[in-house]
Amino acid sequence: METYTLGAAASRSTLTDGVPPAAQYLSGPETAGLKGVTRQAVSMAVQAGRLPAVRQGRCYRIKKSDALAWQPRQRKRGTDER
């Protein structure tokens, strides 16, 4: 199991549960805001396996580099011919 340290508090606190420091990970809403999509779009991408994520309790954490590389699907719009 890997051990991660947290910045200035590294001498006092380390994470040994396999979860990297929070600064490298984003929440679903943070990822949605970064990419300009809804939280539901992020959730669906995680569930479909298109966006890698780590589960922490009831929440997902998305690696910042994965969030930046992710290309959300564009909704197909029908042509409006009147």
C-alpha cells in the first residue's frame, strides 16, 4: 500500500488508505464546472467507464489530469426546419 503525504502537514499527517492527496483530485461538481457540463454528465461518464474515478464513500474523486483530458460527448441536436 502506498503512503501519501499532505504538504506542510506532512510531518504530522499521512494517508495510508491508498487515497492520494486531495489537491490532485476533483469532486464531481468541480469536474463539471471545469468542463462546463452538468454533474449528471460527469456521473454518467464515470459509471460508463469513460472517465476514470476513485470512489471515496458515496463520492467519486476524479484525477485532475483525467478530468482535463476528458472530452465530454456533445449532444446531438436535430435540425429545426420551419
